[in-house]
Amino acid sequence: MRISVPTETTAREQRVALAPDSVARLTKAGVEIAVQRGAGVRAGFRDDAYTQAGAKLIDDARTAFGGARVVVKVQPPSEQELALLDEGTVLISLLRPGQSTDLYARLASRRVTALALELVPRITRAQSMDVLSSQATVAGYKAVLLGAAELGKFLPMLTTAAGNISPAKVFVIGAGVAGLQAIATARRLGGVVSAFDVRPAAKEQVQSLGATFVAAELVSSSAEAAGGYARAQTQDEQQRTLAAIGAHIKDVDLVVTTAQIPGKPAPRLVTRDMVRSMRAGAVIVDLAAETGGNCELSKPGEKVQENDVTVLAPLNLPATVAFHASQMFGRNVLTLLQHLLKDGNVLIDLDDEITGAMVVTEGGSVRYGAKPTPTPAAVSSNA
């Protein structure tokens, strides 16, 4: 049985699905790993690191895809890559549930068994397989660095010969994995940090990192639904949430928004009027840009200026920290593969609570959408 790691071809993608440390763990367990030449170079992993880990190097994508029992990728396969997948191949990658209906139909037509990494269930024994959480950690970290670089101020308080410099105020909306990492990073850089979410657990986590929790009166013990997501808010709750954000945002220097709803457009939490009320020189970094954005003014991949406020809507931030993002991604995939491997082969058990939840196509059929999935509320990060 062979597991193949092809080079990623999606624009802006620098990561690789398995880093050499994860490859070494698999080869020591007797698994054959084939890596396309150059697959890890953009993430900082040369080909010789893979050969030293026990992998076989493959010259081209056709050879990497063809003949593989399992193909592991970061991004969904392109049209050209789809054509290279053999019938019966197991594909493991990000597959954009809720946004990839045509892709799933094509995978099913080729009788590919596809597992969407976004659908790792939020249960204790699957935590180490959760790529959304690991990559959200990277995104939350990098978002603050982007915002700090754009901001015309220091983040920390400084005492200099030219006088004292007041610290910048940072506001994080959504206290999931990305939000908590943004809080921690902003705190390390010396900012005065505040955050908002509706879940009681988030309030405790925010405060444990030394940040101020905004609008604690909106936290409700009934706000959290299955899987750690917040439940959908009523219209009245949404109005109170927007009012709380609007009242607080006008006095901050840097805003990081992290709220996303898996399979749906991101909720709009920062309106044009809110942006216009902010201080001159303030910066917003919208981590939900790829799904429509939390800020009304966000344009995916672009920088927007409104009333002297800068709105950044970066795409695929984890790929910009490719070395560690790939290591983390690869360790998630490694754990999943260890779960799937039985007696030297990959076993797809649809009755298993982890595997069954992740399989989107199997046996020529599309399985995704057969069961409802929990819907997080507007102010909870997707990871």
C-alpha cells in the first residue's frame, strides 16, 4: 500500500500535507510513502529531508497520483489532478464542505473515497486530527503580525528619552482557536487586549489570557451548542451583539475578526458605520475573508481604506507560515492515518464515529449532506 504526497498547485499555497517528521513516523511503521519532488520546498523541507525520513521521491504528479492507495493533500484537487486519481483511491484533504457540490459529484463519478479534513468531529479522541484548529492557531498568530505591521503605532507601552508611548488597544471578535491565539499574540506584543464572544467558556478563556471580556452581560449559559459552537442567535440577540461591538470598536486601534460558520457565508459583525466611527489610522484584519468577511467593507485578498481606517482581508494565512503550518497539518493527518490503518492497509469504516463523519464520497455516491451539522453563531470562531 502506498500513500502519496503530491505538490500543491493552488495559488498562494505553500504548505505540504506531510512534513518529514510525520513521514518518518509512517515509514518506521512499515508504510510506503511517495513524495513528489519539490513538494515540500516552499514550506522549507528539501527533498533530501524526505528521503532521510524513508520516503520515495516521485518525479511528477501523474506518477504521484497514479497507483496510490491514499493521496493526502492540503487543498482540494484541481481538474487536472482529479483526472489523475485512480478508481478506489482514498483522498484525504481539505474539501470545502458546503461549497464543493460539483467537486463531490466528480469525485463520486471516479469512485474516489474522499475524506474532508474540515469534518473531523469535535470529540476528545479526534482532537489531534483537527486541522481546522491547528491552522486557525497559525492564522490567529499571523493576523496580529499583519495588523501590527500595518498599524502606525507601537503595540507595547514604551518609556523612551522622547517620552512615554501608550500601548495600542486590540479588540478580537470571536474567541475560538484563532481568536484565542490572536489574543495571546497581541498580549505578547504588549497590546491592551479586549475580546468578545457569547459562550461562557470563551469568557473564562479570554480572561485567563489576560484580556478584558467585552459585554459580559450578553454571555448566556444556553449560547453553546454541540461541538463547542455557539448556537444561532435570535434577531434580538444579533442586534444587541452589534450594538455592543459598535460601542467598543470606536476606541480601539487594531481589530481582528475570526467569526465563521462552516459551510455558510461569514456573519457580518462590523458595519461600514462602525468602521467610520473608528480612530484615524486604525486597522481591521478580517480572518473570514474567504467566506465573505465579517466586515462589510472587506474585499478578499485586498486592502481597503475607509475614513482613514485600513481593512485587510488576507487569504490563506496559514500558508504564509508554511513550515510550522505544514508540521502541524502533517501531524493531524498522521494521527488520522494511524486511526485508519489496519493490518497494513487503510480501512474505511463508515460506522466509525470519526471516519464516517469525514467521508463525503464513497462507492460512487456523494454522502455529504445526508445528516445535519451544527450551526455556530455569528460570534464564535469556526475553530
